[in-house]
Amino acid sequence: MRRARLPWMKRDTLRSLATGRLGDVSFTPRLVALDIDGTLVDLEGRMPDSVEAAVAKVRESGIPIVLATGRGLFGTAPIHEALQLPAGEMVVSNGAVTVRTPPLEIIDEVTFDPAPVIRRVLEARPSALVAVEEVGVGYRLNSYFPDGELQGDMVIESVDELSSRPAARVIIRDPDAPPSEFVELARHLGLHGVSYFIGWSAWMDITPRGVTKASALAKLCRAHGIDRADVLAMGDGHNDVEMLAWAGRGVAMGDAPEAVQSVADAVTGTFAEGGTAAELNRWFG
């Protein structure tokens, strides 16, 4: 049975709901989907011991854990290894790519023609950095991103070369611009035919239209015979909205934006308060 969304409730009310079941509806997770940045690790990429211990309890229960992230494959694989997760799927690139590991196998990749988007972005913002993801390889770029932001092989190409092949994800970046400018840029461009997400910095992820973490997780659940009502999902960013709304129990971090919290079934504590571990320990403690 699907629980009603409660978007009109204040954060404190939602957080109090997170300490008890919603109504008298029981819930038993059969799959746990976890965002990475802001949910498993902090802004510096550090994972608290409490989070590692809580994920270990889920792992030991035998319930599958799927990392569902905006990161590319190279940024996700080290987290999968650090958590000692068994062979299984990872949803990366905001749902555009699903891989199985180990051994590494791309089981789903949804692509689009990046040329119109790249052209319009650079017309509006000529100084923007553009990266086209090459799954399992790295990125093709018009210029290098700040150190540490991308992983894998980096190949500099002309705009025509960047636009020449179908892509699963395009990243637009401007280290000197505030995120608010990218929100306005996206509105100005009217990016039709694609999905886009604005990050915490001036960073825009562009993926094929309709592709989200939720769409990728839905495919996985159908393949494994798992009802979405039995999925526990946690996240903190705008790219988690569809996932939290789709899952049987979608839990937003306490420091997530209000727009993210409003679609969640519950709001746990902030990352610093140990909200991730608290939610996982509730079901697997």
C-alpha cells in the first residue's frame, strides 16, 4: 500500500514522523538505495564510522544495497569497495547508466544527442566548462575541470568533437559562478528533450529526458521482482527528488533543501547529526 505524501507539513513535523511508522502501515525494506554525497560522505568525501557500521548491518542482512548517485562510475566504484558491498548493481550518472560489479559490466546506458545542448549552453555562457562522460573510461572536455572533480581519463576535444557522438551525460561547470546563475541559465535555455539537475556549486548535469535515479531503480526492481513499495531510499539533493517520491519509504537528510524534504515520507537528522546511520539502524539495528 502506497503512503500519502505530506508536502504541506513543516520540517519538524516530518522529522517527528521519522521516529515512528507512518500510521499503522508496516514497512520491511527489500532493497536500500543510497545517494553518496551528503548522505554517505561529507563534502570532503569523508565517511563517518557510524555510517560505515550502519551500512555493514544492511549488508549482513542480505538486503541488496544500490548506490544511486550523480557521480560517474569512477567516482562511485571506490565507495562500493570501501563499503565492502557484494557483487551487484550501481546506478550512476543520475540514472543514465547502470552497471553491475564485479566484474564490471554496463547493463543499461541511455544516451541522447548532446549537440543542441552544448551549442546553446556555450552561446549563452562561452566560458563554461563542458564534459561529456565516456562510461568506464573518463571524460571528453573542452577544458580541464578543477582538480579532483572528475575521475578517469581526460581528453580535450573541440566543441564539434564533443558534440559528435551520443552521450549518457553532459556536465556544464563554471567554477567562478554562483549556483543561482546556473538556475537562471537553465530557465533561460529552456532545455527541452533532456533532464537536468543543478548541483550545490555552479554545476549542471544533463541526461536524457525522463532519466533519473528513480527510472533506473524502477528497471532494477522490475528485473529482481521487487515492488517499489519495499524500497528504502535516502538522499539530500535536487537530483534525489524523483527517487524519494518513487520509493516506498523516501527519506531526506535533515540538511536537504526544502524542495527535497517536501517530497519525502520522512526527514532524518542532518548528516552531521548522524541522520543516515539513525535511519538505517532503525530497520537494521
